[in-house]
Amino acid sequence: MKLYTKILIGFALGIVAGLILGPSASYIKPFGDLFIRLIKMIIVPLVFASLVVGAASMGDIRKLGRVGVKTIAYYLLTTAFAVIIGLILGNIISPGIGLRIPIPNTAVEPKAPPTLTATLLNLVPTNPLEAMVQGNMLQIIIFALFLGIAIALIRKKAESVYNFFDGLAEVMYRLTAMIMNYAPIGVFALIAAVVGSYGLDVLLPLAKVIIAVYIGALLHAAITYSFTVSTFAKMNPLAFFKGIFEASTVAFSTCSSSATLPVTIRCTEENLGVSKGISSFVLPLGATINMDGTALYQGVCALFIAQVYGISLTLSQQLMIVLTATLASIGTAGVPGAGMIMLTMVLTAVNLPLEGIALIAGIDRILDMARTCINVTGDASAAVVVAATEGELEQVSKDSTGTPA
């Protein structure tokens, strides 16, 4: 039985166990927490080693710059499109119309959108070791890229350094495969705890918000990613979604793009035929700055909060949401709950009451599952598209994707 089948079975059994056990399902949550801790344990060394190797193995610095521009442009464009889908659905479904929920007197600290200057300066670490200890992925990525470029420039003299990082990356890939054998149990425990805690009752009052976010996620995947992989990579969209299914499932369960990164790398290389050089550059970068699902969620939730408070957003304010959510995605970590941080920035930008966050806090985990799944799927689509435009997308066997080699 293939791993993604086991994960899907674990996911389904987790839902059943959560409904049967109710709040008592929290007692098995530590098994899910262990899975997340195991994944997080390998994130920093995996990202660092794979990015160094990815940058160094490109050889041609001009190629590295070309791939970087393509990757960032793809991420920003798809993120902006995701916000627009969220706003359109928010206007059509109007999740906050007719909803009467008492607003708790909760003080929420406002988060101002980052300025372009601050965002660029914060990319460069003053102490790379400190960035690794703190898990600051953007700074780790920048240091790894500079180190990889330096190795590429003096490759003959730095061959031993390159071999060290290449070996470290291979070890981390192997460790990832070992940890993923535990994934079905971890996914089972995580989903059981979520369903046991929230049940079905909590979903009913805010069903429109959940429906809008999930429909938006499906539309974004079906329209945006299907179009890009079929147009630029000439890949069957069904083959793409099947190839990345395992990573999407893990993302749905863990609510962390960063924690899912090892699985995403393996799926794109083994199932979708993306070269190691492209995947080791595009995917770690995407886990940090690509927030398509989170941006879509911003659009829906901002309109929901405005509607609950009886505030009408003008077209210019909705365009401001698009801009703010797109820029804020660059500096938001790929960890559970990061979407709430982004939401404070978006609400502040259009002068909506931050207390409105309390309305969706109870279902944030449910929403986080969908938006993280889309974030990871978007990362994989970028890797496929960039690899295809660089001539580094290989045909894979029928067993991997369902399409002939």
C-alpha cells in the first residue's frame, strides 16, 4: 500500500475517532504533536543544505537569477489572484450578512503592514547562526543562497564544501523518508483532536465562512494551477494533483507549509519529475513567501468582518486588501496560525476593527487546513512551471502520476 493511501486512511479514521471520542480525542493528540516535532526537527538543516546545493549546482549565476525572478513573479501573481478570488466569493456569498454574534471586548494588538524597505532589510541576517536557532526561514534562505553562489564561483577549490552539503542534503532526504513512515499515525491523531475539539456544532454558525474559503481554495487550484501546469509545463492537471496529493494531505493535517516541505520536495522530484536543482531552490523559497491559500482567506475574512460590523468596503479598499495581503505574504512564516498575523495587517490597512478576529478565531484551525493545503500545492505548481521553462522537467513513470512516461 502506497504511503499517500495510508495517510488518507489515517485521515478518514481520524475524523471518525474525533466524532466518537469528542473532547477525549485530545488524549491522542500527543501522537500528532510528535509527528510535527519530528518534521520540524529536520526543517532548518534540510532547507539550508538543499538550498546551498541548489544554488551551487546551477553553476551559471545568470541562470540562478533567471530562476529566482521567475519564481518570485509566479508566487506574487498567484497570491494576488488568490486574494481576488477570496474577495469575489466574499461579495457573492456574503458570509457576514445576517450573522448576529456578540463581540467580546478583546484587545488585539494591531500589526502594521511591513514597508518595502523593512522587508528587504530583514531578509539579510546579521548573525546566520542566530537565524538558524530562531528558525527565521527568510534569513536562512538568503544566507544559503549567498553561500551556494560563492561555492559556484569557486567550484573547483570548494568541491569538498559542496560535497559536504550535498551529502548532508541526501542524509536529510533519507531521514525525511524515515519520519514519513510515521505520518499515517500522526495525521490520524491530529485530525481526531481537531474534530473532537470542534465537532460539527461549531461549524454551523460560521458555515458560510468555511464554505467560502474551501470553495475558493478549490477554485484557485482548479483554475490557476491547472492553467499554469497545463499551459507552461504541458502537464495533465490530474497527474499534477495526484503527484502532489501526499504533500497536500500532510499540509492539510499539520497546517504548516514549512513542516510539509520535506514531503513536498520528495513529491515534486519523484512524482512530478522536477530536477533537484529547481526543487531545492523553488520549494524552500515558496514555503516562506508563497501564501496563496492564506491570501485567499484574507479576502474572505476581511469582507466577513466588515459585513458583521455593517461596514461597506469600497473598490479602492478591496484593492488595498489585495496589495497588503500580497506584500504581507512575503514576511509571514509558513507555520500554523501565521494567517492570523497577516489578517491583522490587512484589517489595519482598511481600518476594520481588529476585534473582529475574535469572530473567526474559533474556526481558524479549520480554515488553516484548507489554506495551507493550497499554499503547498502552489509551491509545487511553481516548481513544475519553473522546471519546464528551464528544460528541467523530466517525464516520470505511469506508476507515479498516472500518465505514461
